Amino acid sequence: MAVPTFIDRVTLHVSGGDGGHGCASVHREKFKPLGGPDGGNGGRGGSVVLEVAPNLTTLADYYHAPHRRAANGRPGQGSNRAGADGEDLVLRVPDGTVVKTTGGDVLIDLVGAGTSYVVAAGGNGGLGNAALASARRRAPGFALLGEPGDRSSIVLELKLVADVGLVGFPSAGKSSLIAAMSRARPKIADYPFTTLVPNLGVVTAGDTTFTVADVPGLIEGASEGRGLGHEFLRHVERCSALCHVIDCATIEPGRDPLSDLDIIEAELAAHGGLEDRPRLVVLNKVDVPDAHDLAEMVKPELAARGLLVFEVSAATHAGLVELSYAMARLVQGRRASAEPAEPTRIVIRPRAVDESDFTINREGEVWRVRGRRPERWVRQTDFSNDEAVGYLSDRLNRLGVEDKLRKLGAQRGDAVAIGEEDNAVVFDFDPSVESGAELLQGPRGSDPRLDGR
């Protein structure tokens, strides 16, 4: 089975790297076996970043390999050595790539060389016990775990960035026209649907250089899914101007330039969003005597509609110079009228003083605690370490989780879950239990072996 080389829509599954775990270590040297905590922090996980590369024209690389993951951060080590950060995974995409959720919501429109967007952030590294030490907790016997990186599925959809879009029926001569006007060399033949992928060509007229896109042939009903053109209608959305290429030498019954134009305009209107684009009409293949006569007949009526009309021949290059300069004038006018891009403004919205860091709701027999901070603390906790669990309990108590559970009527033995259903930690509510988790005697976080040192 042939594998397509032009892909303009893919679903990509991305994962940021996990953060490295912090290290729990005690400094040791001769005559000083317990010199204090010196465990380093874990490194941050790498992020998955999309970046526009202007030399790319297809999303084929992600069609073949749709699962991408950035590198994990390295764990911390003793002697206060922090773990290395995971390397970011930079995915190159063509100019004009739209990033959407699988539900169809647009996240960002990537236009312009070097434009980038983080689609999956890496997880934070866990703190080592050296960073957790304080006057009250002089010798932590635990470290925090690294956080997992973001995971998501996104849809990449390519919309060509071109100044002029050539539209028309199959075999109207669009590919021949773009080949005659530029150095593009699309595949050309004399049967319908020769063009299976959009082609781009660069045209220079005087001091103006612009790009022309050859969009695969449209037919009646293309906006509803008929033929091949419906797959590529979105590629004309960014064009500054549209150029109707009409075959004046067609031998198909029931076809004529005026009806062809009306059908294509109806499909563009059904697609929507193109009403403000200036139009040109190209009556192609006038090197054929009958086609030249037909073009002379319909040209006045097309001009009466307010359209710029050009008689050309891609085979003999007749009329192409005048056409290229007319296209350049439309492109210049569009560029001049375009509103300048506004500078990016970073809006900082401080949290309200009374804004809660968490919510608690009763869901059946379970009290569900949700919030960025408590959920993050749970992910960082090593539940095989009693002191780490006690540290989590202290943090939750300081945040006010236990007090709020009491106010809401939670009873001893009630199930309390922190996080969403698919990734929650569940424990029994027992406010009478002391949260101390230090294995040695004395206040939590202290170590009598360090006293006097």
C-alpha cells in the first residue's frame, strides 16, 4: 500500500518528561559521620515544543510516528548535586499549522518562522532533603518525588500560507499555470484529479515577490465531501486573493465558463470565510482556437460582474506577464491594508486574597478534595516513607484541609480522596491521629544525633 507523502492533518500524542526524584542523603566524612542532609534536587523533565520550520510543507513525519515523548529529568544525588534537566523535544511543523484539541478547540495558530508553542510541559523535579531542611526539621529523612510531565492528544492541521490561491475544476490547468509562472514542478497529466496535493510556487513581478498555491480541483458538492477538493478547501483560507482558473477548452457536456465560475463560487461560499478576498478570473487554454473564441464571448459578461479577467495560455505563456502583475497589485493592496500585529502582552492576574487553594465536595461515600496544591503535594509524596507521609499531613493541615472537612461534617473513618477519580489517593479521615512521622524520638524533622554539632 502506498504511503502518502503529503499529510495535512494528524493526531499527535505527546508526553512531557517526568521530573527527577529528589535525593535523601546525609553528609558523611571522617570524624563526622552525620554532617547534615545533603541530598540534591531532581532535574526538571523536558517539554514537548512545536516550532515552525519554513522549509517544511507536510506533517508526514507525525503520520508515521504519532507518539512523542520528551526526556525525563535525572534524580538528585548526595553532596548537594542536582539532577540534570531533561532535554526538550522540539517538533518542527510547517508554517500555517493549527493546533487543536481532539474536541476541535483551537489552542494556537502557528504562523511565522520560529513561532513556538509548548504542548506538553515537563514535570518539576522533586526537592532533595537538603532543600527540605529547616530550623524545625534539621534532618529530613525523605525527599520529594518528581512530578509527571503533561500528557495530551492534539490535532495538527495544516493550512497553507500563500498570497494567491488558484481554484477551479479538475484539469482546468492550475498545475500547468503555476509551473509556467514559477519554478514549481507539480505532476501534470491530462486526466481528472492529477493534483492530489497542494502545490506552492514563488512568483516575482517587478519588486513584488509572492506565493501562489495550486489547490486540488473542486467539483460541485466539494464542501459536502464530494471529490478530492473538500480535503483542501481550508488551504485557501489564508490567501490574500483568489484566482479562478477556468478551462475554456473543455469537451465535457454541460460545462461552460460561467457555470463553472458559479459552481466554484457556491462551494467557496458554503465553506465560508472567503467573501472578502479579491478575485481574478483566468480564462485558460486560449491557444486552442475554439477556446479563444469562447473566452472572447464570455469576457464582457465576466467584466460586467466587476471581475478582473485575463486570457492566458499556460502552454504558450501568453498573458502570463499581465496576470502576474495583476496578482502582485492585489497582494500589495492586501499587505498594505493588513493591520499591524499587536505586540504580545503578558497579563498577570494576582490571586484574590480570599481565593481558596482547594475545594471539597461530597461524592457518594467519598469526600473529594481538588486543588492544584494538594494534588501536586500528593504526587510528590513517597508513601512508603512514614516521615514523607507526615510531611504531607502537615502541609494539608496548614492549608486548612482538615479544618474544612470538620466544618463540612466529615466523621472519623470517612473516605477522603485527593485528586480526580482516575488518579486519586484515598485515606480514612481520623483527625485524632497525630501526624508525626519521624521514626526517631523528638519533634518531627529533628535528629538528636545532630544536637551539638
